[in-house]
Amino acid sequence: MASAQPYVDVSAHVRDELKRAWLRLEYQVRLGWQKDKATTDEAIGPEDIGRLFTTARGPAEGEDTGASKLLEQWLAHHELTEARIRATIETQTRSPLVDVIRIFDLSPRQWSALMFALLPEVDPNLVHAYRYLARDPSCRGLDGRLLAQLVYDTPQTRSLMARDLSPSSPLLRYQLLDVGTGAAPNESLMFRKIRAATRLVYLLDGNGFELDPELGDVAEVRSGPVAGAFPAITVDGATAAMRSGEVVLAIQGQRGLGKKLLLQLAAAHWNQRLLLVDSKRLAAQPVGVQRGLVRALVRELMLLDALPAFADIDDVAANESDRDALPPFLDVFLAEWLGPVGLTISRERMPRIHQRPLVHLTIEVPPMDVRAAMWQQVVPTLTKQDSDGLAGRFAIPGGIIVAAASAAVAGRMPGAGAPAADELDRAVAAQLHQRISRLGKKLPTPYDVDDLIVDDDTRAALLEIAAAARERRKIRDDFKLRGAQGISVLFSGNPGVGKTMSGTVLAKRLGLDIYEIDLSQVVSKWLGETEKNLSDVFDAAEPGHVVLLFNEADSLFGKRTSDVKSSNDRYANMETNYLLQRLERFGGVAILTTNLTSAIDQAFKRRFSYDVFFSFPSPEMRAELWRRTLPRRDRDAKSAIDFDALAEKYELSGGFIKVACERAAYVAGASGGEIDQALLSATIERMYRERGKLSAVGPLE
């Protein structure tokens, strides 16, 4: 057998395995005939099964087709097949089926057991032979009785069968075989059905190893070049950790910073793929299913020569009482997989990792000069002014820069050239907005500063905020100011005085979209969910591409209580403490509004860059509000409306003036009339009565 040739074609290997299986089956059947063991199979007789054997092995040589002749033929072909398998392994020739033997270190008997389970998927006629040999018309495939005859056919090897079909065997540990799933716990191994993993069927076409499609919902394989820029020290640390044996590499940073790309880059350095597991989807599976999926993932890692990474592991809490523990499926995985494991962590809370030595790396947004260089590298046609402008506007990593540039190019007509700065600006926003839209609502920005009716101090404060927010990154870099580059603003004052409108004005001045955060989606009764949702909001807005608006923020950023009487009080204080820290580190623009400034925790107030109080409009301001709010046709009709008198008599904020004008318009429109002084007065008087006021005196609240 020294001249045995390696398998370079999977089809040749499959043909040899089929011939070996058929010869073995025929030998066992003819051995039974010699012992006068009759069959009870009513569907197939000896003549029929004989024809199947002849078709499988070809015409017999000579006259002797008894068991002894078949045994000689089987032994000769068995030795040839084993020799070719050894030659394939020794010459390191890649062959999918032989790679399974090599990767999982299968013994010849384990491999034979696997083949007898798998080959009916190739040649369904084998099932007829199994049925005949088992003398069981209901037989649908391999079971323990048949395997005992075909592979473990001596008393000495019967104990090997029990070991090879035990949970610790590579056949079951790596889910290459399924032995009687759903069978009674005490059912004899002899009567258990034995099936090959569907995964192995995909290897028979010879196209090499790809991820098992049955795992496509919880994992993906990543390989190839990586688009992104990381500090050399970070790349070196990740690359070394992914070759260091039993370690856990935890990469922490905001979403969108390229944590997964860094892991892919580290794996590619060692010419390996990255098997990226979706932690949320895996955790959503029933507990009983998770163990099987984990073992299947380990199998895929070995078949694909890949390194594992669990994405956003901190999104999956082990249980409500211990949010810092790793999910149970990861404990199972670490027990099964002895190599390095990568984790990505998007939140600031670090899970407790004690199972293995930990390598902890953090990824930060590159500084502005590095971002500007990235923009010019990705889009060489940009001027230095444009690249500096994009770098100053958006604190984003290289991965998003590359994605935005690609999207901008894709949105242009063929031959239109490189995208301009304004197109890249919109492309960045498109890459980032989807992350915040789940928890916020985009507000229109039709107004500018000239549309606001506010006092001079408030107007000056708004202009100062706009200037500071526009140039904050450049100024902080120039003056070497420390800390986060964000701008946090508190707007306080009575309802309807223009706090929300002023937020939209600031956003328009900055050329940014503004999102009003839906507190009903953020605040949760479940432990830790409010903190998690707020973390998502701040992380999504961190690049500075939007303005965050928290209306009625006193319900969320209220005072902490020193009189802790329940776990709810304790966790509310914990969430408030988290918000204090997160707001201080926020790099974007956040606006909080409140009608009750006294309800805001003083520790929050100290962390606001600007605290703007919107005073109640004076009579002169109210008169101007009436002139601007009243429908244009009524203003132009020169009707007898005394705006100064309305402003002097009724202490209404801009919001209530807007409501009064709208209600008067509805009444006038329904009756076919016009809005006049009497109609406005009647409408306002009704609004006071609706709110429990005995007379239309004083501010309407």
C-alpha cells in the first residue's frame, strides 16, 4: 500500500466509501445465509437484495460469491481505502471528508460508524440493505443493532461502541452523529436510531467548508481584507491575544467603532476566519437548544479553522439578580472550546469574567487630525478645509468613514466623479440615524433665531450655544481642554414659552437633525432596562450628527432620594448616578427641558454647560406672538383686533396663544366667518374655564 494515492477528488473518496460499505453489508448478509437465518422482510427477498449487491459492486469474480470471498474483497478494499486516507493526511492534501477525520482525530471504527450513518444520504438503496440485514421491515436507517454487526462485530469491540457513542466521544461531542434524540433515557443503545449530522452532507459536493446553514441565524463567518484604521498598539494587543490559547479578549467601546472589524483583523493575521456569534439570538433560544448550538459552533470552528467572537455580550444579562454575570451559554462554550475567545462590549458596564485570563482592550474615536487624514485618504479629492470640516462635525471611526464614502459614491450617477463634502455629510447621517430612530422622533426644523420671541438674554445664550457647539472640537483641541467634547444644555421655564422650538432652532443653526427622545420607550419597569436604553441613546448620538432633546426631563433626571425604602428607590438612584456620569462624558449636543427647574437634581445642574431660563413673555412679547401666530388672512384683513389689548389682558405663553388662534380658526371656519376680537376673547375665556379658572386673570397653566 506504499503507492496509495491521496484523495484529491471528494467524489473518488465517496465512491470508495460506498463500495466499502456495500461489500461489508453483502458479507454480513451472506454470512447470515450460510447460517440459514431467514428474513422476515416481506418487501425484499434474497434475489432482490442480491441484485442490489451486484449493482453496487459489479459482477463477481469467479463462481464463489459466498461470505469468505466477500470478506477477502472487503478486506482488500478496506486496506486500500485506509491507505489512501493516510496518504491524504500525510501529504496534507485538502479533502473535505479526510479533513473531518484529521480535525476531529477519528479512529477508523469511528469513521466507519460515521460513514454507515451518512452514506444513505448518497445512495438511498443502502436503506433497503439495512432493512434486510436487520430483518425489520420498519427499519429506516442505521441503528445500534446494525452498527454492532457492521463495525463493532466482536465482543472485544462492543465496549468500544459504547465509548464511541458516548457524549464524550468526538462523534457526539461535536455533533457529527445524533444518537437517539428523544429516546427514553434507559433505552438500550442497540435500539437507538443513529443519524449523521446534516452538516456533513454539505461536504459531499467538494466545495470546501462553509458555515452550516442551520447556524445561519445565530452566526456568520467573516474573512478577507478589513476596511478600518486602529492604533498599532491596539492591533498588536488583539492579534497577540487571539493566538494566546485559553484567554478571553474583551474589546470595549461604543457601537460603530469597529470592534468586530478589529477581531476580524486579528484573526486574518493568523490566516484564520472569524466566526461571529450573535449573542442576542443565541440567548433567545430555549435553554435546551443552546447547548446543542454551542457544540455545533465548536464543530464549525474546527471545520472552518476559525476563531470565535461573541458580539455585544453585554446586551445579554445572565439573570435579573446579577447583571454583571456572563450568560450561561458562554460558560458552556468556554468548557467546550479550549482556544481564545473574543467578546465585544458596547456599554460602559464591564461583565464579570473569571473563567479565564482576561485581555481587555478599549477602542476610542480617533482624534480630529486623524479623522481628517482618514477622510482625505478615503476621498482624495477633498480639500483640507472640507476634510477638517467633516472631521470636526462628526466624531466617527474609520469604519463609518469608509461606509459613508462608499454610500455617497453609490448614490451618484456613473462618471459623476468623487462625492462633494455636502454629499458625504448626508451619507454620514444616513449611516448613523438608523441607530437612534428606534428611541426617538425626528423633529422638523423650520425656524431660525429671528422667529423666536424671547428676551435678549435668552437670545444671546442661544447664539452662544450655537457657536460653541459648532466649533467645540476645534477649540478644545486648540486650547488643549480636557474632558468630553459635548455640549449639554438645560432649558427651563413655564410650559409653552418656546423651549422645544428653541431646540429646533439650535439644530437648524448647527445644520443637524434633532431627535426628541421618546421617554415611554426609554423608561422601563425592568431592572437595568432604562439604563440600557439610555446608553443606546447616548452611544448613538455620540458622533455628534444629531441633537438630542429630552422634553420634560425632570421625570428622568429628577432628584435622588436619600430615604431609600425599597429596591425601586435604590435602583432609581443607581440609574440617576449612571446618567450623571454618562451626561458628563457625552460628546454630542444634548438639550433637556423642564417645566419644574426645582425638580432637577443639583448634581445634574452642575454638569450642564448652559442653564437657560425662559422667562414668561412680557406684554410686548405676547403682542408680537399674537401678530405672528394669527392666520395671515386675518392679519391682512385689517379686522378690529387689538393685539396689545389681548396681550395686556391675558397672560398667555406662546404655546397657549397658538392654541387659542387654532381654536378660533376652527370656529370661524365652521361658521363661515372671520377671526375677530370677540371670537378670540370668547375662546380664551373658555380655555380659562376649562382649566378650572374662575376668571381670565393671571397666567394660564
